[in-house]
Amino acid sequence: MSAAGSAGFARGMAADGLAHAALDREDEGMNRDIATALLVIDAQESFRQRPDEWAATANPDAVDNISRLVDHAREIGDQVVWVTHAEPGSGGVFDPVNGFVRVISDLDPQVDEIAVTKTTVNAFTSTDLEEQLRQLGVGRVVVCGIRTEQCCETTARMASDLGFAVEFVTDATTTSAIEANDGLAAVSGDEIIRRTESILAARGFATVIRTADRVGISA
């Protein structure tokens, strides 16, 4: 390619880059108008009934950050969805008969907010959550709750597959360490959180943000 051709090619590439940047800014502006639902996953009393595990939770600030997200969602008119997990007949802390399948009282759910109880890891397969969100015109979900790599991550992946835009608020999630067992390596709670957010972001399942990023977004 001649020097003149190379220069023209470079100018064309630069112009394309500016055009794409403009489109990205336009998409960003449009995205702010998407109806949004905050999904609070399994922030329930069940986990606090395991005091040793709860005391060692990887992110002690998770409940406070969830509360901040809830307050912000209510302030700007986003839907707030409370998801709890039940294992009927299990006899444990997730068995509804024992009374712990309820949102942590610190978070104060309101009677007019959506509440679903799931029996699967993700929040969609065993509930009518998708139908309720579609009826409300929701196109984006914001995921927070317990546990980071389990019900939160799985819900985020499922939401992405269903076509929702997904924001994963990592510092409004928490989890516990995995101990070494049957030849498998131990993984700390902090490592789980970091790996989860890296995988979700790098593989395109979600935009990973912090609580401060979301509560700083105006309506």
C-alpha cells in the first residue's frame, strides 16, 4: 500500500473509531432510560442461623450496601425484588417450617414490592420472576445478595441468557470460604468474590460495578 493509501486508511480507521464512540455514547444515554429492577438474592435469615459461617463472611459490609441499593432504587423508582431460597422438607435453615426463609429484618421489605421464593439456585427457573419483570417492561436487572458465586452469579448468568442487561454489584454480595475436600483446593471467600466478578465481566454476562457506582446514578 502506498503512503497516501496508508494515510487514507488510517484516517478512515480514526473516523470509524469516532463514529463507534458516538454510538457508544448514544447507547449509554439510551440505557439510562431502560426500566430497571434491583434483585436482592437470598439476603435471608437462614444464613445468620449459621453463626460461625456468618461471622466469617467474606464481605461484612454486604448487608449495608444492599440497604443502600434498596434505598436508592426506591428513590428513583426502580423495582425492588426480594428473592428468598427454600428447601422444603430438608429440616435445615432453608426449610420454611423452621421460619428462617425470610428477608433479614435490617432490610425492611415493603408490601408493594415483588417477592418470590425459589427452590433452584437461580431466581428464574422455579419462579414466575421473568414473567413479572416482562409485564413491568424491565430490561435491566441489578444483582446483589448472598452468595456471590452461587445464587447471585447463577441468577446473573440466567438473566443474561434471557436477554436482560445485567449489572452485578460485587460489594453488595458476600460468600463464605470453600474448604479443601476430596482432592479439591480450598478457596477463600475473597478469592471467590474476585474470581466471580472477573468471570462475569470478562465473559460478557454482566457489567461489574460497586455500590457507589449505582447509587451515584441519577434517575
